[in-house]
Amino acid sequence: MDRLVFLEKLAKSYNSSIDCIKPTTTFVDLGMDSYEVVDFIVAVEEEYTIVIDDSRILELKSMQDVLDMIDQCKQEESIC
């Protein structure tokens, strides 16, 4: 499954009124609070079998940031 498609499906589980997710879509655009963002990232970690350091989660603002982090973690194959 395309990574952006997965993120869109996941985002819709938090806000079903979302029509389309783009790389530029932010968590603010999705109306997610900090707890939902953490829950979202945990679901991403589980899906892609990665671990994102807690301090780096705060850096994630948009879907592109999440996509980039997935790629980085997959390349490093460690905690990133």
C-alpha cells in the first residue's frame, strides 16, 4: 500500500470529514490534538515496524514530515 494512502486512511479514523490528504496536510489541518498525534505516530510505527524517538515526534508537523521520517527510519533500520 502506498504510504500516503495509508496515512490518509489512518487520518480518516480521527476525522471522517477529511476528503483528501496531501503531503502538505498538517496535523493542525486535521484538527488533531497532541494526544491524537502521538496515537497516530504509534500506529505508523506499528505499520512500518519502526521506532521514532519521542523527541523527534515533536518535529513532525505534516504528512510529508511523517513520510520522510518513515523513509529515514527504514534506511537506518534503527531508532530514529
